[in-house]
Amino acid sequence: MKLFHLSNTCRTILVLLLLSAGTLYAQSDRRPSPLAIGFNIGADKITAEKMQYAKSVGIDYIETSLGAFVAKGSSAFNTSDEKIIAAMKEAKKNADDAGITIWSIHMPFSPQIDLSLVDESKRREDVAFHQKALSFVRILEPKVILFHPSYYLGLNEREERIGQFVQSATELNRSVKKIKAITVIENMLGPELLPADGKRERPLLRTVEEAVAIMNRLPADIYSAVDMNHIKHPEKLIDALGERVKSVHIADGNGREENHFFPCSGEGSNDWVAILTSLNKAGYSGPFMFESKYPDLKDLKECYEHMFARFVEQEYP
């Protein structure tokens, strides 16, 4: 009889242990995996040495741009097509040789390169300029093409500018899909509608509400890139856009200026646990793409791991 009771007791303990282990497993299984690390770098700076060093310190992705090849004050390139193509091929080889993936292209922007311009002939020029840029960056085989929605606007032309941008983005999205990439639109800085000079309006996608409204006017296969330096409480924008967030720019700031603080410098006001929580809820799986000042490339991964550890500790105790 004692053996029978002992067996039942053992069985009860075993069941409790299994249930406990299952609960612990389920909890650990819910914890997200860390994101890969990336950083932004000009296409002219993608050297073999830089890429090899980046890989050695835990970086797997880069975002790049064509800024070095664009003539200042115009929507034109400053050198021949042949030289740009050669530079793209060299950059691609250097990244590939190091095992670095070119995640995204930050497309050019300026007062002259603005997809929302009211002047229809100028808007068409800028679309054609972007299409030519796409012919160059397709060599890099990017996953993502990132556009700014506008530069600063004139007074009282916001609705017209939105319509022009929607038309431009829709046209360019067709070209982006031809190079097997996706289009993302970046939110812009705009704590208030008018800057200090009062003579112009902030760029498009300056608030959560405006970003959602404009994204809803775009085709469903155009996505969002959230810049953490362009808005106070970026987690609110991530929550509002949800699964449409396909890329990020990581920097700290105060939501009022282009600070681009290193997130682990302590200089900005972003709540990184809240941001990581929102990215996780949105199902974001792209790289944690730094667009910030940093002491050394090796500090990027360490900074992210510190933030991720705090996120896990608070959200999955």
C-alpha cells in the first residue's frame, strides 16, 4: 500500500515538474530573437577594409546612398554613368566578400529632389531622376528602397503636395518591384507645422495621424520606415503602422531637431524598451539599422544588446 501511495506521489510530482517545465519553455519560446545589426554608409565609402571590419564586430547589414554622386543644388548626377556603375560594382563586391548584405538604399533628397513638388514638369523630372538612380542601385541588389515623402513645403499647399507625392510614389513603386525590392516611406521631423521662420511648412509625414493618413492613400505594397530621431515617442508611430513597418532608422533625439544621437549616449529621450516592444508587436524582423553618431562600429552591437537585454528583462521576466 505504501508503495502504491509513493508511486502516486511521485507521479504527482512528475506531472507538476513537467507542467512547470512546459510553462517555462512556453515563456522562453515567446521571447523574440535579437535583430541583426546594420548601419548606414555612403556608397563611395563601402571599402573592403570597412566591410571586413564591420563584419568582424557583428554587423550583417548596411544601408547606403548615392549622395556622393549627386550634384549639389540639382537633381542630376555629378559624374558619368560609367563611373557610377563601376562604383556600384565595387561596392557590391566589397560587401559580398565580407558577407555583408545591402539591406536598403536611402534615395537622394533635397529642395531640388522632392517627389511632392506642385510643378508637374519638375515632379516628372524628379521621378525620372529616381528611376535613373534605381538603374544604378539595382546592381547592389537591395531589399528595400527608401524615399523621403517631401522636403519643406510652401505655405498652404499641403493637400496638393500629398496628392503629388502619392502619384510619384505609386509610379516609382512599379520600378522598385522590377528590381525585386520593396518601397518604404520615411516619416519626417515636424514637432509643429511651421518652423521658426514661419515661411514654410514642415515636410510630409510629420505626425502619427498624417503618416497613417498618407500611407492609407498609397498602394498596400508600399511600406513604412520609422526614423526614431524624427518623432517624439516613435513607439506610437510603430503601433499605428503595425505590420507595415518594414525598415527602421535607429538614432536618439528629442523629437524637435535632427540630433542623430547614439542611442547609448544618454543624450536623447527615446524609451528604447517601449520602442523594442512596439517593433516586436508589429512583427518587425528587419535589421536594427543605425543612422546615428557612434564611437566605433564595434559599439553598435554592444549598444543594441544592452537595449535588448533591458527589453527582455522588463517584458519577459
